[in-house]
Amino acid sequence: MNIIRLQIPAAAEYLDIVRLSLYGVATKLGFSYEDIEDMKVAVSEACNNAVLHGEPQSGSGQIEISYEPGDDRLTVKVKDDGTGFNYQERQEHTVPLTGASPSELQSGGLGIYLMQALMDEVIVNTDGGTEVTLVKYVQNKTTN
């Protein structure tokens, strides 16, 4: 399996590189335009979280992105070198979105919901930084 790896500084001005490379990989795999746009939003959200929360105090943080093409899917991993957080505990204390009024929603934390809505699988690992694994299955292959 060919894995494409990208390492960028943990700064917002580099996120366009991630979106462009994702577009290139997803297009080669035959994803539809709509699915590619969904993936770009989800991956951007994971990268934004890495920029906001993963950068060490020194300001020299890095974000590692990997694209793992499969026969019927694309797996994207976004990893930062921050301190991580207790994902399970945060999930347990988060108000469900269904039926909640805007005033009940926490500020922040909606990025995971967005990723889950747009991707087929979302896995968050917080051992030694945070690694978000996003999986999207090819629905209707387009011809390139």
C-alpha cells in the first residue's frame, strides 16, 4: 500500500497545502466532487484543531498528515505533537446536539461532530498528542 505523508508547521497558513493534496489523492481514487468537498471540510477541521490545541508552547509544533489509499476507501490521519486530551471524558460530558438549543451548546468541540457527520469513520487517539483517523468510502467512482 502506498502511503502519502505530509508534514507541515502547526500554523493556519499551511492548511491550503493539506486541502490541495487531499483533492489530488481523492480525485485519483475516483471520489465524487461532493465527497471530496466533505473530506476537505472534515480534514480541515482536524487540522484546525491540531493548530489550535496541538502546538507546544515553543511555537515549533508540527502536524503530520498521511493519506492511505485503499481499494474502496481513503484513510486520512492527522497527528499533532501536543499533550493530547481525554477524548472519552469529553464525549461523556458533551450535550447531545439533537434537540439542543444554541445556548446549550458548548463553545468548541463541534469539530468532532462535523467530522463524524461528513466521514464514514472517525477515530480519535490521544496517546502522546492527538491523532484523528478519518475514513471515507468511495460511493460512486468517477472516471478521471
